[in-house]
Amino acid sequence: MAAINETGNSPYVTVSALDAGHITLPDCLFVTGADPDARTTVPSLSFLIQHPSSPAHRDGVTTNLVFDLGVKRDLSAYAQAQHQHISERQPIVTDPDCSASLRKGANSAGSSTHLLNPEKDIDFVILSHVHWDHIGTPSDFSSATFVVGSGTLDLLQNGAGPNYPAEQFNADELPASRTVELPPNPSPDKDFQDYHEGSNAPAHTPMPADSLAKLPPLADSDTWSWAWQPFGAFPRTIDFFGDGSVRVIDSPGHIYGHVNLLVRTGERKYVYLGGDCCHDTRILSGERDIAEYSDGRGGVRSVHVHTALAKNTLVEIDKGILSGLGVMGYPMAKNLLAGLGSSKMLLICDVSKSAIDRFLEEAQGQATVGVVANGFEAAKVAGTVITMLPGSDAVKSVYLDPETGILAGAVDAAATGSLAPKLIMECGTIETDTISTVAEATRKVSDAKLNSTLTFVDAPVSGGPMGAEAGTLTFMVGCQPSVSETVFPIAESYLRHMGKEQDIYLCGDVGAGTAFKVINNYLSAITSLAASEALNIGTKAGLDVKLLTDVINASGGQCWVTSKSNPVPGVQDNVPSSRDYSGGFRIELCAKVLGMGSKLAESVGARTVLDAPTLGAFHEAMGDERYKGRDARVVYKWLNESQR
């Protein structure tokens, strides 16, 4: 279960929305399916974030940070090349702007009162990016240190290709002596490389030695630095103050240097400030998609530099905010709780307080349930730790973080006198190289510090949300051969409460369980498309598709898709296709695990033929708002509603 790793003494911040102008946007440039004549006037918000610390450049007990500055109050101050664009965004409201909103607040009686002077009282300005409706009037903030994403200063100076020429920007918009760029964030992902290393990508500007920028005063130079690290399910974050209260979230895809903020406002309470990651809530909910249109040069563009990467950023946000005791982990934990009995105590850890509260309420009268903040606390007190995490970055964070990770907790437990054997299991579908990394780290720690008492196994599951609810999951376990005779029965004793005992398989060494799972998913993804194609042929031919399914299931074409999760609505009850393809294995996740199978095949030199066209079909279906976000068997509906 994914966990945001909080420390008990992390401070909270307050967040206040600031009116920073209004602009009017044509809907059709942002969301698919919009009326081409529809226009919406929207706020250009700024946010005041107040941190309980002494500022670096003035007296006081509160550090004031502003995120985004909204619209300039003087529209003529924009670069000349922007004026035509701005004229097409009327009506525009510039009063109040960000500075005016800071200067005027409301006291307890509700009357107007002086609040903050932007020239003296603002310590940091973080810009999500430098589009015209976010840049505001930086000269108002004459004492503040400006923090921007990597490449921003070069973008202002030199532009970034034909869609973002230098003429659109004021080269001297930000004070060079008080502006700091966050570090670049290289990634092996191809889309990431295309975005950051393409011919139009701006270069990173290092902080000059004579910079007047003042970094957060809480930062201890011996232990803290701005470096991208995973946090919970967010793969790339920077702990701005070094205390967990404000985290910068790398959010690529929009204009270069785009970042978001995740701020901690209370115990397990966060506010996510998204910049321009999502221009319409219907995109985030999956009701609409990002609009694309002609770039005027024979190509297609959107409001983002890299549309695919912008969509991936939304997926990362979705995982970061919503992952945890979710569609798989929650029912698995409930079934484990029911099977443990009163002699055991179940500790749970999750990013969502509401999920924990609901679980605790539903667990009343069953085995004892406790709550831990992170993997460290879990491993310190528990003999067995089971995780169900959304991706590789989360796995590395939850297991390997030196402060909050599971391995560190096991070491701390031993230091306090407990060298009892411990078993740690990851049940998600994770890249094989990540499983290998965690397994090797566990082995080294166990041998060097724990007298070989800590064992890691991978135990990915098959059966999907329906199997998790029913307690009929299949587990594919990978365990070190030298200890499997002892460890596997222990693992099995827990897993049998969440799956069928006869379907818990010892597949081989650590990593073999993941390889089995990836290969199974590879085949399942391809058969989802193949079965959908076959049944769609029957539908188009006017055949009785339910009878056709019965014949297939009694013949050589039978597969799990036709017999257990038929893609044709009405053929089977209680399957996703009978619920408009909701509640199953999302097509986006199916495409992801198919890609993992292709990657595994490539790494071992196995030739494949069907993966590329199947993945292409999934991506085409995912690109249509009618099918995205639904169970993968929605490819039947996509085929049925498509023209040959």
C-alpha cells in the first residue's frame, strides 16, 4: 500500500488563494468536443504559502512564499509579439492583480486591512512556468528570491522553437541576481528525453557564484540539497524547505520548466497546486481529452509542448494523490484482516486518511488494526510487511529511503535488540530491474547488519479488482532458493487469505514471480484484443454472440477473456463490460504492462511480433475520450464502433 512518508515533526503551512486577474479562453483550444464558439472567463490565481520559520532577509517568524503571479496589471508591459494573442483573450481583468491582493486582506471583522507588502514581505516567488498569464509583474517583488524550473532563463532569453519564439518573452523579466533554477531532471524515458533534450529544449542555467538569491533558512547544508527524489507515489519531487512542508513536483509536458507544488496543511492533509498541468477538470476526470489543433505549419499541436508527456504528468498526479488502499490494496487488506483472526495485529499505512478511516471503521469487531506512518515504522515492529505499490519509484522510496524506508526500519529494530526473522513482500507489478535492486539491497543489509534474518520476496498478483474483492487472486512468488523451504510457507500463510491456496506458486528465485506476472499480462493483453476482434466479427455477422462464446469456450479458442471477463456487453453478468467497462483493469494499465512484457522480451533477446500492433491499438483507443480510463476489454467497443 502506497504511503506518503511523513515525519512526526514536519511543520504545516497555510495556503491562501490570491485574485491575480481574469482572462477569457476559447474552450476548443483546451478540451476535445468543445463548441468552437464557446469562451470561458477564468481566474488567473496566485497562492500565498506561509511557512513557520524565520525569513533569511528580514525580521519575522513567518516565511512568505508566492506561487505564480497571474496577469500583469499593465498589459502594455508584455512583449510586443504577445499583444495580438492577448487581444484575443478579452475580456481581461487586471485589478486586483497579485500585488494588490497581497496588500489587501480581511481582518476578523471582515473589513479591509493591510496584509503584506510585496516589495518587502515576500521571501520567495516560485513560478510554475512563464506563460503570460502566470508571470505577473515580477518587479513588484524586489526583495524576493525567484525559483523556476530548469531551462526557464534560457527560454526567456532565446525562446524554444517556432511555437515559443524569443519575441514572445521579455528577456529581462526575472532578476538575474535573485533567480535560481531548480536542477535538471534527466530520465531514461524516451518522451522525457524528447522533451528535455530535443533541438528546441532550452539549456539549464546554473546558479552563479555571486548570486544574491537567499535559499530557505531551514536547509542544513551538510544534509540537505535540492535534488529530485520520489515522495510517496510522486516520482520526482524536491523538498523545498528540507522539512517536508512544501514539495516541488516536476510536471513536464507543458512549456519547459513547468513545476507544481504539494504543500502540507495538516496531519496527512495536502493541497496540490497544479499550475497549467490541467486546464479543465474534465480532462483530469477522464470526461474529455486534451485538444489538439493545427500549428499553422502543416502539423498538429496542443497547448502543451509535449502532449503525451503532459498526459503522463496527469497520470503521475492521479497516482500520487489517489494511490494507496485502493482498488486492489483495500480489498486485499480486508481479506487479510478477516483471515488473520484475533491473535494477530494488522498495521496499515496509506496516503489517504479517508481510506484509513474507512478501513478502521469497517474493521471494528475483527482483529486489532493499527496505523503506521511509513515503511520504517512498519518494519520496526512487524514480522511481515506486505506492500502493494503503484510503480518503481514508489517501491524504491518505501523500501530504500534511509529515513523512512523498510530496510532502515528493520535495521533500527535490530539495533534495539530484535533480531527476529522478518519477511518483506511486494505484490505490485513492478519492473524487474527495480525488484532486483530492492532484492540486492535487502540481501546486503541482511548479511551485513541483520545476521541474514531479513528476506525479500516478490509476489505479484493476477485476478484484478474482482479477484481482490473475492479473495481469489493468484500469487506468483519469487524467493531466494537457499531460504525458500522456510520462507515460502510463511509467505503462503498470509497470501492464502487473499487468494486461492492452490493458486499460490513458487516460481523460482527473487524476480521470477515478477517475470511470470509480466509474461502473463503480456499474453492477457494480446488475447484481450484478439478475443475482442473475434467476437466483433461475430457481432457484425449478425450471430448470436452469447452462443458463439459458449462454443468458443468449449473449443480451442477458449481463453480467460472469453470465459471470465467477456468483452461483449450482456454476455456475462458482473464483469466490466456489463457495467459500461467500469471497475476492471484500466486500458492504460494494460498498455503499461504490455510494454513491460516487450521490455522483458528485449532484455532476454526474445523475438516478438504481436506486441507492437496490440500496443498501437490500445493507444488509439486510449486517445478517444469514449474509451480512455475504462477496462481494457473496452477495445471490443472501440472495434465495434470503428470503420474498417
